[in-house]
Amino acid sequence: MRLRLPEERPTEPPTGYKIAHPVLSQDGTRAGFTGVSLGGALPYGVLADASCVYGLRHRAPSRRCDCGFHCVHDRTTAEALLCTAEHRAAVLLEVTVLGRYIRFERGFRSARQRVRTATVGPCACGTVAAALADAGWGRPGWKALAPSCAGCLRGRTSVSLAGFARLAGEGLRVVAGQGAPVAVADLAAAGELGVPELTAEAALLQARLDWFQAQLARLGERGPGGGRKG
Ligand SMILES: [Zn+2]
Ligand SMILES: [Zn+2]
């Protein structure tokens, strides 16, 4: 009989929570997330394998390193991180911990991860978010997104919550938080949008149209040639 270190063989993969910034690829065809601290330079997809953030040639997670996908056991612990000023625009992720993992006091570091649900907080104005819009920063090839209501979008690059879920793929659910279930995107089930999703999409289109018409009207006032007289 050999003595071994205790190994966990859970019947179901563990669930964890973390926060991250949603990101949209430069060409607008792919969506993912980027971490808020360690590993923030490496955007990841809904289903992803970890690699060492320090570029070391070991499998992540390694006991002698702090790489791997980090998450905590407790949803409230992750939510608490959203209170700090620099994390206000981040989203809460519920993840499935896959592959080898190392358990620590408050959570896990794992080799693989599947993001199941992203809960999007309110727009900076306090209104429930209808979209994720260009946050004004990013990583090479990726634009960071922040929650926005239809009214605050203006001309910014944006995707609806359902649109983000579709681009991210792998059955991701994107939910508007703050207890107002107006924009729940669950494309995993039937691949069809229900009334709440379509209502949210319509509100977004209307807001964009209002903005577009306002711009047109403004240009119209100035007249062709931008008001310059020769
Ligand atoms: Zn490492
Ligand atoms: Zn707003």
C-alpha cells in the first residue's frame, strides 16, 4: 500500500466565483474576459486552459507558483471585490473549476475553467445595464467593456448582453444584476430570445436611433459643408 497525498475526486466539478472585465476583440467578433489583477494581461474565453502568467515552463497551476485560474468558494467574497473604485465596472463570474486544481483557504487555482454566468452590474448612472460598452481602455487586440444603460451608450462601440453571450459562446449566460431581470440572456437552452431579451434589444436600438437622429439633426442645422462659407 502506497502512501499518497490526499487527492479530491469530486463527483461534480466545484463551482467558484471571481470578478473580471468583459472584453471584445478588436474586430468585434469574439468576446471574453480579462482578470482584474494577476493574469490581467491575458484575456480568456468562456472555456479556457490556464498557462503560467510568468511564462514559466510548467503546467498551471503549479505549487511553487501562483498561476492558474483563481476563484473563491464564496459568492459574497467575490462580490465584495466589486466595491473598490477600480473594480466598479467589472462583472461577477460564476465558474466551473475544471482539470487539476489546488485548493487554498478561500478558493481554488485550476488548470481549466468554464465561465457559466456573468452578472453585469448597473451603468455608471445607476440604471440597470442593457449593454456592455467600450470602457476606454483595453489590451492589445481587445477592448475592455463596461456596463451601460441604453441612455448612456451614445456612439460608443457596444454589444447587448445577449450579443455578448452569443459572441462568447459555449452556453454563457449574461445577466443584468441589481435584482432587475430585464436583460437576461440565456442562449444555451434553445438559441432563441424571449420577450425580456427582445425588449432589451429594442430599447438599445431605439437609444441608438435617437442618438443617430440627434447627430443628423445637428449636422442639418449647420447645413452641408459644415457651415463654412466661401
Ligand atoms: Zn506559474
Ligand atoms: Zn446610464
